Amino acid sequence: MAKAYLIVRGRKYPLDSSLTLIGREQTCHIQVNDPLVSGRHAFIVRDGDSYELFDFKSSNGVRLNGETVIQAKLSHGQVVEVGGTKLTFEKAEHRRPGLPEPPVAPVPEDPVSPGVDTLIPPGRGAHAGTPRIVRSGEEILRQSFEKDIHTLLRERVQQEDVVSKLLILYKVSSIVNTMMETDVLLGQIVHLALEVMSADRGFIMLLGEGGELETKVRRVKEHEKEHEKEGDILPISRSIALHCFKTCEAILTNDALVDERFQTSGSIQMYNIRSAMCVPLKYRDEKRGVLYVDNRMSSNSFNASDFLLLKAFADQVAVAIENSMLLTNLKASLQKIQAQQDMLVQSEKMAAMGHLAAGLAHEIRNPLTAISGYLQMYFRKYKDEADFYHQMRVIEKAVLQIQHVLEGLLGFARKGPRQLAKGSLNQVLEDTVVLSRPAMVRHPGVQIVKRLEPDIPGVMMDQRQLQQVFLNFVLNAAQAMPRGGTLTIATRKVHAQGASPGAPPSHVVVVFEDTGVGIPADKQAQIFQPFYTSGKPDGTGLGLTISKSIIEGHRGTISFESVEGKGTSFILTLPVEQA
């Protein structure tokens, strides 16, 4: 007794065969006279107690319980629709007892009697004169059907492969539109390429600054990681990569060992490259690098579909690289704009503070001059009264401190060099050391060492202003060495980058290097700000600000290096006036 049936128009058709074909053709096991049904519309495959329904590439499709299906397992009571005809699937074990059984439909007659081998005598049939055995109609049907089913299943596998690759490509496109780091993004793209292809290794090589291809990303499958431990994972065929990059042509080789294009390549033989694909990474005809995958274990690992997919991957990688470069350039531009805005704001603030400082200095200087004049008069009048005289000296010291601050404010308010003339920096430095001697008396432990390079070319300068700058650095260095130390003053010539031998120097460098307490790392960014002081009792916080302004007014630069507890070096660079 049959275990399962299809009930059609009140008749039941047993599903005893491993293959049951449904359609309009007479050779079908279940023939359906319906103009909407294809000649071979659907089939059912039996595997033990399991029954699976397949659409046999029909014109109007197959529905199961109202939903279109291509392949589905059948359950008791489900309704299969082909064209306008409904077939109910029933299993005998689930049929309720007592219900009337539908009549069993007669088995359709085959063109040749089933189960009988027929001999066609000579002189008849397609091959007259050659007797042949014709197998039964059921056997002919089975062979034809098996051939068709294999073709169908192969096509279904191909369709599923295409769908899978499209999904992977969609994932790649989604990744490219994210804001993740470029290296991480490219790594994920290569990982997806390995996931959908028969490749063991994947690499992205980009053009470096030296004009050479550099490996930026590499990914390998698990079985290749064993070689990685042995140090055998990094080598790839640069012959294939370079050929692809130089010619800008995609390469597919299913056995590189015998490929005529790479017979002279030692790397392919050395690293046993079998199947490989390499596609150029380019954006708007500008080459960026290559995307390379290979299989070192077997040949014929890749097909045309893989080749097209890798090209699509390469397009996405090129877009990702271009986006990364644009983002990097945008960030750099924004930083530059921000720096310029900060400089503009700082310049405006400095200008405003300069005007304010000049105004305050003049407003304060007049009454201060009067106070100072009266102090001198009282000194002469009460010089014999010790207590009063001492009090006047305290007041005088305070007045001198105010005057010192006023000089700083006026210096801050002055703009740029006033009287430019060509002069010797070495001579200005010599004069500065002489001028500093009275102040250096308060720092007996500080030694000044001069290392002035001879034949230093002259520079255009305002000597008075540069002397003010140099003296400020000498006194600052002395104050930074309360326990004594060494201040080294040095000069040297500098040539422009790429200058020919014998060319005159382009700049002169002046260095003030002390062995003092140094500047704390968290304070170094503030030292050129107006009114910043390191805690000196008589400091105005304007010395370095004014010095920087003067050096920049001479078209020079000022920088420093400092290590807390070891000392500080200030480096001044001034341009040489060329004849």
C-alpha cells in the first residue's frame, strides 16, 4: 500500500516512485490536462518517508498553499497548485480512519509497455539494418528525467552562487559608505572576497611614496595560517602584481606554473602559485595599486564569475581609498583653516592688547614720573634720617618695577623692525654679553660659553631690537639656573635644501642653550603667550612674546627644545640677505 498520494479532482495518485513527474505530457506520471500547465511542470522526489516538491522551470510557476515556491518539502494536507489545478498531498498514516478513499487513478500507459525490453528488427526505426534493444518507457523517462534534473540542479546552484556573490557585493558597498578607519575597511573587504571565492590568501598593495607597490592589507584562510607560523605567508608573486599594475589589465591565471606570461618569474615557481587573480585599483584613470588573491593548493580555482566579482570588489576598494584620501585632505585643510583663524584671532587680540598697553603705559608714566621726581627730592632732603630714607628706598623699588612693566608694555605695542641695516649677528651677540655683565653679577654660578662660527654672513636687522631679544634670552637662562650652570651661545650657517655645492648659505641660526631647570611639558605650549610667567618675581610675562614678534618681524622663526630638569635650547633662524 502506498505511503503518500496526490489527490487530483477526486482521484488519488500514489507516490511510490522515487521520482514523480507532473505535467501535460503523456509521459508524466501525473498528467494534468490544463492549458496553464507546462509539458513538464513539476516533480516530486521521494527519499524514504520524505517528499520534496520542485518547480521544473515551468512557465506559470508552482504554488504551495498559495505561495510560489521553487523547492519545498511537503507535509500532510498541503495543496500544490500547477496552472489552474490543485493537488492535495496526503500521507496514509495521517488519514483519519472511516473516511471514504478516493479511487486510485490508473497508471498511464507508456509509449512502450513498462517493464519490457523491446527488440526493433533490422530495416525499421531510425537505424535501419542495426538491431537494438529499446528499454521500457519507464526507463527512458527516468534517464531523460535524471538528465533534466541534474541540469536543473546545476543551474540552481549557479543561481544561488550569483545571489551569494551579489549579497557579498552589497555588503562591500555598505562597508565603503561607513566612516571606519581605512585599514580596517580594506581588511574587511579582502575578508569578504576570501569568503565568497576559492582563494586562500588576499592582499591589497598600494603605490608608496617611493613609487613601489607596498602591501597594506593581507588576509588568509585558516589552513594557510599554519604556514604563517613558519614564516611562509608573506611572499606573493610580485611578477603578477607588477604586470597587472604596469599594464593596468586584470589577470586571471588558473595555473600560473605553466602560464606562458609568467614563465620567467622565479617567484611563481618559488612560492608555488597555482590559481591567481589580480586586478588594478584605479579611480578616474589614476592608478592606486592592485587587489590580489590566489590559491597555492590547486589549479582552476577561479571562474569567469569570480573574475568579474573581483573586478567589482576592486572598484569598491578604489572608491574607499579615494574617499580616505579626500577625507585626509579635508581634515588637513580644516586644520589649516582653523590654525589660520586662530592666528587671525590671536593677531587681532595682540593688536588690541598692544593699543591698550600703549595707552596704559602713557597714562601711567606721567604720574609715575612725578612720583619718581618727588622721591629723588625727598632722598636729598631726608638722607640723614635712616628710617625715613629706608622707606623711601622701598617706594623707589616699587616705582622702578612699575617702570619696568611699562617698558615691557611699550615694547609689546611696537610693531616690526624700524631701522633695518645689514649687520653681523656675531658682533651683536658679543655686545649683548658685555651688556649683560652687570645683571650677571647676581648669578655668579652661571658661565657663558660662546661658540660663534666665523664668517657668518650679515643679515638685515634692527640691531637695537635684536640686542633686546638676545639680552632677554641671556637673562632668562641665568634665572633658569639658580644653582649655577652653563649658557652656551652658538651660531652656524644653514644652506637651503637641495642647494648646489658652493652655494651661499640661506639662513643663520642662533642658539641659546642652558643647563637649567627646563620647562615642564604641560607649560611649554604657553610660553609665548602674553603675560605668561614661570613664576619669576620681577617678570612681566611679555619677554618671550616680544622676542617672538621681533624675530618674526625679521622674517625669521623661533623654536625651542626643553627637558624638565636638564635644560632648554632656544633656536632662532634668520634669513641671509642675498646680494
